[in-house]
Amino acid sequence: MNAAVNTSAAHSAREQVKDLSDVPSFPAVYAAALDPRAARGRGRGEPVLPTIAYRVRQVRIDAERARDFDHLMGGPATDLVHPGVLHVLAFPVSLALMARRDFPFALLGLVHLRNQVLQHRPVRVGELVDVECRVRDLRPHRKGRTFEAVSTILGADGEIIATDVSTYLAKGDAPSPEPSTPDTVPTDGGTPTERRAFEAPTPTGRWSLPADAGRRYAAVSGDVNPIHMSALSAKTFGFPKAIAHGMYTASRAFTESRVDLSRPLRWDVSFDAPVTLPGTVLVAYEDVRDAGTVRCVGWRAGRGDKGPRRCFEVEVTTLDR
């Protein structure tokens, strides 16, 4: 992992921003996460998120990566950057922050629950941007704790181009503010809400994902998390099969929504169940034109006594300038 070149105060009296010389490589991040020394001290006392941000300046949005990303998602290459490219640009920086020895949770045990990208203007291939990543908002959850990893993409003059907020679950014991029953499920804030069975809509499309879908996305994004690479490597982390990257399914749904990339937008994603590879995903799109929104839900068909299982839900809203 690249060494920091300087440290400066930022955002609050407590937070420090550490400038990295380059975007960390995924293999280096995962190697750091697997280092036994990274686990020392975890699980002792109340978890506390580190008050430090990582920043990388002058990161170029590579034309070849943007082109390959567009093609992998089933769209034509354009001069305007898919927001999924912004996510993969910043992702290794946020992972490096979560692989620190003072981070209270194991990186490879985290579950990606939600993602939101707010993009204020179009981004062009070849632009130079700054990337800042920090973690915040640690909260109790019925299965452990959640927190947000926030990546900010800034232009040359310091303008905020986009903000990418990923919500993660760290599984483990956590106090529950209110007891739950079989018919209720607490939200992240702890207030129970009614649990409802997923009712699959009429599908408008079907994705047949090959066994190498994870490796193909990794070749473009750089994300070589073992749970996505093969059934053999996924079994090491408790999965019976490899699972698709969540942001691959979200980015493909974004592309198929045919969003106008020349306008500001908001891209909301929630993940419910993993998509195993190889596998088939049914999708349904709903165009809410009055709201400038396209919704997509993806699910696995039911088998035997089991009903359909929702895997993800995507909502893309075009915003006024």
C-alpha cells in the first residue's frame, strides 16, 4: 500500500486527512486486511471509527477503463462517465481506510447493504479529480452494527462533483433498542417495521450470468475480492458459490435504465440477497416519468416451497440543473 506523503487538518478539529501518493491496489488492500496483526485489539470494548480520511489527488479517469466498463454493462462507450466508474475509482481508497489496524471491524466480513451516489454534474473521460474517503455514522443493527463509507469526488477547483455513500453491516452482537417479533424487523435505527414477503412483479428482462461474471467485473474494476472470483475461493469465506459483485448488478441496472448522463442524478441501491454464479436474475423496470425516476428490482425465481427472493433494488432519478 502506498505511503502517505503528508497529513493535514480537515473537516473537524479531530479529523485528519492523509494524502496518499496513489490509489492503493486491491491486492495490497486485501493482503493488509488478511494480515493477522490487523485483527489485534478488535472486539475489545466499544467499537470506534477512526477519525481520519484518505485523499488521493489528481486521479485521471482512464478512457480504457471507462470504455470497458460501459461495454461490460451492455452499453456503448461514451465521453460521459458511468457513475459506476466513479465508484470503482474511489473504492480501493475507502477499502484501504477500512483495512487499517485501528479499524474496529474485519474488512472481509463486511456486508454491503446500500449505496447512494449523488452526482452534481456530468463527468468526462480523461478528467483529473481528487478522491477523499472517510467513515462515519456508526449505529446499532439487529445483526451487529452499521456504518457509512463516504467517498467524495472533487474537481480541480475543489468543487464537489459527486458523493458516494456505501452503508455496511459488521455482523456481531449489538444492543437492540426495541425487541422484535417474527412479524417485525428493526430498521437500522432500531424501530421495528412490518416484515412483508416479496411479491415479484412481471419481469421485463432476464440476466443469465456466467460463472466468470465476477472475474470479468474484476478485470474492469480491479476488485478481486475472493468471494467473487470462483466457487473455490468463495467457499473459504463461507459461500457455497461465487457471488456477483453488488455494484456490477447495480451498474448494469443503471445502464439499462438509459439515464441521461448529461444531467445531475441520484442513484440509490439496496442489496437484499446475493446473486450466485452462474445464475439467472429476473429484472423489472418501472419508468416514473413525472418524477424523472427509473426503478429496477432484480430477483431470483422461487424453487420448490421457496418463493422468489429479491436480490437488489435500484432507483435512478434525474435531477434538475
